[in-house]
Amino acid sequence: MSSRKIKHEVAALLQGRDLAAIMEAMRRYPAKEAVNALFALICRDEQQLRWHAVSCMGEAVARLAETDMEAARIVMRRFLWSLNDESGGIGWGAPEAMADAMCRHAGLAEEYVHMLISYMREDGPEICQDGNYIEHPLLQRGLFWGVARLSGCRPRLLLDKGAGEHIPPYLGAEDAIVRGLAAQAAGLLRLTASGAVLRTLAHDPAPLTLYRDGRFDATTVGALAQAALESMPS
């Protein structure tokens, strides 16, 4: 089957509503072919299509890593390159797809989680610092969706790599989606030092829609902050 035909079929599949059925159908395609078809779809404007593509990309990259780890590394490096200023692109969908793949494959998480964390961190004046701060608010949304996703599936790894110190500043982000996702991550990682800020955010009425396992849930920053507080140790 030609790559063009596969891309057409995959785009049609992702229009469905049942993510589990979509992912089952996607497994008919070899992992490499699925990845190639999904690259153009993780940055589409249509919300449902794009998020289904992110989930399917994460599953396909993890599936690829099971049989050809080096090929999966090439895909992860392609995500990283798309977020590099020198790439000439913007990297839409890359942080989300990276995080989803890392949730699904422990080996990829061990190798690449530090890179996701680095996008929260600015380079300082010292030599050999490894910050890769993402300034664009819309890319920050994708970054923090990824951070929150990993906070739910690999919290210990994130904490061991120092993510806990970089999340709290984003609780004051101007963008409501970034604030809400940072609050969610703070709760999942049990960042008790953020309790005072979360108590303030619990009154934040700003609305947002979260993508979770094929669903789109309407919520508010305040609701996410309150949920984070309730998850903290007493």
C-alpha cells in the first residue's frame, strides 16, 4: 500500500469518536508506517483529529521501540528537532506526542524525559546549563499537557529528574491552560510547597478543556487547583 493511501486512511480513521477502536485499527499498520502517516496530523487545527493523532503517535512510537529502539530514537529526535529554532518549524504537537510515547514505553522515558523537562527551564549565565525554555504560549500548553501526562504515569521519574522545582513558577502563568495544567501536575507530583499558591488558584474561574484518554473534559483552573490540593498528603 502506498504511503499516500495510508495517510488518507489514517486521517479518516482519526475522525472517529472511539479512541480505543481507532487505536485498534491503527495497529493494523506497521509502526513505522503509522508514525509517518501521523506526523502531519499531530499539528492539525481540528481538535479531535489532532488529539487522536497524538494518542496514536504515542502508541505507534512505543510499539516501534519494542522492535527497533534506534528507529524510535530517530522519531524522538525528530520531535526534538522540530522544537529547535534552527529547524525552521514550530513543533506543534511534538511535546504532547513525546510525552505520550514516554508514558507508554519506560525505555523512551528514561532516555528523553530530561529533554521534556528542559523546555520548562531557561539557560542561565553558567556554562553547561541545559535549559531549552519554550516561550510561545501555545507551545507551552502542549509542553504542560505532556508534563501533566507524565506526572500521572511516571511521577517518580519526573521527580528524580528535578521537574518538581520547575513546575511551580508556571502556576502564575498568564495563559489559563498553562496554569491549569501546571496545577494538575503539581497535584499529581504532590508538590506540597505549592499549597499556598494552589489555594489561591482554587478561586480561579478561567475555563479550559482537557484532553484525557480520548475524552474532552470541560473544567476550570480553580477545579484543577482544588483537585490538586485534595490529592496532597494531609
